Amino acid sequence: MPLYRITVAYDGTHFEGWQFQARPASPGKNAPRTVQGVVEGALLRLAAGAPVRVTGAGRTDAGVHAWGQVASFDLPREMDVAALGSALNGLLPADIRVLSAAAAPPGWNARRSATSKLYRYELDLGPVRLPTRRHYAGYHRGALIPERVLEVAALYRGRQDFAALASAGSTVTTSVRTVFRSAARFEPDPLTGDPQGRLIYEVTADGFLRKMVRSMVGGLLSAGSGARTADDLARALKAGNRGLWPPPAEACGLTLVWVAYSPPPPLAPLA
Amino acid sequence: MPLYRITVAYDGTHFEGWQFQARPASPGKNAPRTVQGVVEGALLRLAAGAPVRVTGAGRTDAGVHAWGQVASFDLPREMDVAALGSALNGLLPADIRVLSAAAAPPGWNARRSATSKLYRYELDLGPVRLPTRRHYAGYHRGALIPERVLEVAALYRGRQDFAALASAGSTVTTSVRTVFRSAARFEPDPLTGDPQGRLIYEVTADGFLRKMVRSMVGGLLSAGSGARTADDLARALKAGNRGLWPPPAEACGLTLVWVAYSPPPPLAPLA
């Protein structure tokens, strides 16, 4: 069967995350609305009723957004890739958009073939949470100490065991990951011009544990607000003790921006 | 009765605009949800059942957002202004936030006392509409010619009759307004880095006709996409003929950013 890959953007606000969940949260309710489930529903119609299983590069949580999620799937028949992207956008709701579509080589898999992923977290600071940003940025009331935030961002770089940042009940075989880039910066508040109006954190790694980026931001926040020192966090990271790590930041500030493959696939954006 | 002023931010997505509408759109329905109506509802509770009428600086349309709307109202009793802001935020939904509150001098009026207003319009360009931006930016599929956009932005500057840009059925006594600043610029697409990923248009004037900013952006779009020339638009503006003017841009891209007063009021943001 021919294999395809698509790049997908979505607004995670009204999704219970990426991954398909068959079971309703309580009896009599519908199955949770997930990005994978909605994309598979659209492909089911496109494939004239043949069920299509979609693999996503990153299993984003409820409320997490994507600008560049990548997904792969088999179709029962060959399709023109431009037509595939347009047809999917015709079937998908406005909170999911296909940005590009391409044929993939045999054996290619959006998750296993990925070499790195870039996540971005936006955190608004200041006295009041701006309504237009409430679904697209985390929020911390008050300022952060920039040097401490940068110090903790530097802690995350390199190949190390991130067990302290994994969510409870994780079943992965190893919690060692390589962080290629971990960069925090401040942007001005668009209304007041306050130079520390927002914290933007971007992180690229060969893989992420569940809630790892949100736990990383939890660490930035904890040190930046003075609750912990960078040394405290360095020790907790080294000890691999989840109980010592600050809580993860809110989901809504997180966006899966980019997934890298080697070699990069020849992706034509939709015309 | 003591007079107060507040600065208010809101997400216009789920509001039928600023202005209170008593009548339901159809029999059996509730009255439309408006920002003024919701703020007055919160003040009614704060004033222990005494109805409070709120005057807003700008009557934003359905779907239009605000970072710095200003409103004034009388209260039946004196209130500490910090307590007023916090109490209102406790009663208001998350899509409206009070950013600051202050006492106002007798006779002061958020609408009549305003000397100028700054509106901002964001328009996303590119092949696909990004889901996370669909309620916060207008959208145009494809590129715009920057020189033409800037040429039309320059047309709007100065004191002139904007009758061509007024919405139908307007009942204002004069359509002459003074535009102090009219500035268009392009910002990169955050995902692809395309330097013309977004158009940002900011305009400051002593007042605006209904749908005037959206009509201004309609003009930028029309010239930028090549549908009209700047000369066409200059002639239509001079002739004051609404029928010759391109349609207004979508509401969701527009934000009321700032309202200026002279002298500027001593506004302490909420601690």
C-alpha cells in the first residue's frame, strides 16, 4: 500500500491531545475528541470506508498545539499528493489544517524516522492574564529573574538522563535523551512594552519523555521566581527523582513547532 | 455619585461586540452576549443590585478584540480602586480582564474624553490558515506586493473625509477624521521564516467611523493583491463613494490596543 506523510497544524484547545482514545471518559459520553481520531475519520472518508491508522511524530497532550506535527499513514490506493492535502482540508475542521503532503519511502514512519523535534513554550508574565492569549500561552503573575531562567535552560543541554522530568507511570525503556538546543529569551509585552512581558523557551532534542518540556518550563519558572536555585534543580536532575522536581507548566503554552528527518523529505507546501 | 474608569482587555471571539443589545436575535433566544452587557452584569452584583451603565471608548464589533479598551461608569458608593479591579476580575469570565482601575474626575467620559485611539490589525498570509491564529488574525491566501500596501497606508494619513470607508446606514454627523499614524509592516512567518508571513497594520486617529479600520485593511489587501491600484483607491476616497470601496477585512484580525486621553490619567495597574 502506498505510504504518505503530511505536516499538520492544529489548535489543541478543543482536543484531548493527539492520541486516539477509544473509550469515553464516562458511560454515555462520546469518545474523547483527539487530533489522531479526527484525522483518521477524515482519511476513512477519503479511503471510501477502509480504516486508516495514522502515526504522529509527537503525542501532544490535551491543550498542546502544533504548527508542524508530522504524520504518516498507508492508503489503499495511490493519490496525487496535492489533491490529498486539499481533500483532507476539505474534510477536516478549522482547528486542524494540513500544511503539506508527500509520498514517503517504504518503511518510513513519522515517529521512528524522526531525528529531532523542536518544541516552543510561551509564558506570559505581568499582573493580569491577557484574554486573547489564555489558550496559547502559560501565565505567571509577576516577573522572573532572567539570569536564573537562563541558568536552568543551560542545565538541560546535552545527553543525560531526564528521569526527574518524566511524568508518573511512564513506561519508556530509557529516559536518556539528547537536548541539542535549549534557549530561553524574553520578549516585550505588546501592550505595555515591558521588555520582560513574555518568556519564550525553545528546545530541540532527539526525543522527549511525556510532559518533559512542560517539566523543563516548570524548572525555569521555579528558579526564575526564586522558589528553587539552579543548584537545587541540577541536583534533582542528577538524582533522577521526580518527587524533587517542580510541577509541569500548563499545557496551553506549548507548541510542537518542527520535526526533523534525515535526509529531509522533499516536502512541497500546498499551493 | 463617584465616577470610575477601567482599562479592559477581552477576547472578542465569543462576544457579539462591545455594545449592549437588549433584544435577542430571534424569539426564544437569549439577548446577545456583549462585553458591555457582561461588565454591567458584574457591576450590578458589585453595586448590590443597583444598575450601572458603562460607557466604552470604542464600540468594537463582534469578533474584534481589545488589549486596552477604556470604560467609565458611576457607582452608588466609593470603592478602593485596587479592590474594584480585583472584585470585577473575580466576577468576570476569563475572556474579559480588568487591567487597571482608577477614580475619574467629574464629567469625565471614556468615549467623549478620548483624544485618540490605536487599532492594530493582523493579517496572516501564506498557503494555509494556521489553526491557532484563526480567531486572532485575518487571512489572505498568497502574497501581497509590499510597495502597494505601504502606498495605500500612506493615503489614509491626515485630516480628511472618510465617507467612502463608513459602513452602510451610518448616522454620524460628520465623516471627517484625523489619522495621526497609519503604518503597515510585514513580520516573518513563525514556522517557515518567510519574511512576509504576516501583515501588521497600526492606525491612530482622533476617532473612527464604524468598520473604518477593517475598510482601511480592505483597501490595503485590494491594492496589495493587485485587484485595485492605489490611484483607484485615492479617487474612491476623494469621491466619498462607499460603492467603490473594497469590502472590509474580517473582524477577528482587529484589536483595540490603546485609548489616549489628555491629560493622561494616573492609572495604576492591578498589583
